[in-house]
Amino acid sequence: MRNIKLTLQYDGSRYSGWQIQTHDETVQGTLLAAIRKIVNVDDMKLVGASRTDAGVHALGQVGNFRVPEQNTTPLTAFFRGLNSLTPHDIIITSVEEAPADFHARFDARGKTYCYQIENAQTPSIYHQRFAWHIRQPLDITAMRHAAHALLGCHDFASFQASSCSAETSIRTIFGLHIQQRRNLLRIYIRANAYLHHMVRNIAGTLIEIGLRKRHADEMTHILQAKDRTAAGITAPAHGLFLVKVHY
């Protein structure tokens, strides 16, 4: 079997997340329908590296699918065909032949996410769908100080959604930095794996610290509590981007 690896971007605004659902429109379902048209096979399967939630975007989602060896469709035909058959809010950025045993999800060694915040009195129409608008000034220094406590291997149960089915809440954050460019803030997190809503719950807690509703030193106690009620609110989905999957 040929194993085809895709890298793609998408605006998740109108999708019910990545994963196929019975009635709702999803990124995986839309992309799979396009693949089936090209290879003319109905029982195709498409694996994604990350099951992004409804409204979440991607700059570097990775997927893979297999086709019979006798299917000689060139990679350029997959690239052009998929970009032609998918809506404007899904863009294929690369198509590659992958090793036979490559699995987009299970082979991932980590992922980088970015949470975007527009910190301005008046929101910009340009960022409306892609950033959480916070009107009040944020204490970025306090947010950066608090973020430092999350680095390393910890039990992140305080940032785990109640719906999360992970066997363990222990994760390792390799990097967490906050970039400020004028009114736009970006919280970048690179970790080996994530819990459901983990990035959005961290972002919501950091925002509460930035608004001085919490002290920066509280982050250590929140982490140690291993209790979701100890942390801050869940940031809205539309500010979150899957930036890169690391292999």
C-alpha cells in the first residue's frame, strides 16, 4: 500500500472540529470526501494527528491515508486535486509519500499550539474570527512569570476538561512563551501531548492573571491542586491554532 502524508491548514470557524461526526460538517469528513473522489474508493480512511475541537484552526495539521500500490496517482495530482475539491477554508500545503508504517497520530512526538488574543479597546474585524478580544489592559510580565511554573513534566489535571478520557493527566511542556506584537498576543505552547481543553484552560488562567484577578504566583498552587475548579476559565475555541506536529 502507498501511504500518503498530507499537511494542511484550515479555518475551523464553520466546522464541528476535525473528527467525523454523523450529521455535522467536519474537516476530516470534508477532506475524506475529496480523497475518495480522486481515488474512486468508498472505504478510504484518513487519520489526523490532532482531533481539534469545533471552531479551532490549524496551520500545520497532518494526516495520512493509504491507497493500493497499483494506484499510481502522482503526488502533484493529489495536491492539485484536493485543493480543487475542498472548500476555500481548507488548504493542502504539502503531499508526500510516507513510510508504510507512518501514522499521523501515533508517531507524533509532540505538538505546538498557539492561542491568540487581541488586547485592544476596540476589536479589529481582521482578527475577529481568529483571536479572543480582551478589552482591559493585560499585565504581560505577570503572565510570563506565571507561565514559567508550567514548564516541565507535571500532572495537569487542573487544566483537564471533565470530558477528557485520557488515561493519565501527566504531560510535559517543553516550551511556553508569550509573544506581544502591538495589540496582538500569542501564547505558544509545545508539549509532548495534551489533555482535552488543556491549552484553552491554560490560556484562560493566564488571562485572569493578566487582568490581575489572580496573582502570578498562584499558578504553582493551581497546578498542585490537580483540580479543574482551581484554574481559570476556558478560553474560546476561535483563538486556538494547531501550529505544528513534531515527528
